[in-house]
Amino acid sequence: MAAYLAFWAAALVIARRELDRRWPVRPPTGEDADPGLVVLRERFARGDIDESQYRAMVGVLTEAPGSTP
């Protein structure tokens, strides 16, 4: 009986690891939640924009809606 339970416990652990590896489930958090910030970060990393432009654009994208600049 113990060997039977140990077998199924190991099988479930292996199945769970395989499923997590093939189809990871990660909810968007932080800057990953906003696709605009992701694109902006990529442009900065490629060197398309400099640091001052990056910081200005991040400020625009993260300010509260309806607030006046």
C-alpha cells in the first residue's frame, strides 16, 4: 500500500513539473503588465532612445489617468 501511494505521489510530482515546464502560468506583474513599458524598455535596451528620453516616457506612461502634467 505504501509503495502504491509513493508511486502515485512521484507520478503527480513529475507530471506537475512537466506541465509547468511546457505551459508556464505567470500573471503579468509590475512593468510586465503594461505592454507600452515593455516596448519602451526594449527600445532603451537597443539604444533607440537615450536615458533622458526613457525616463520622460516612463513618467508619461505611469502617471495617473486624468492628471495634468
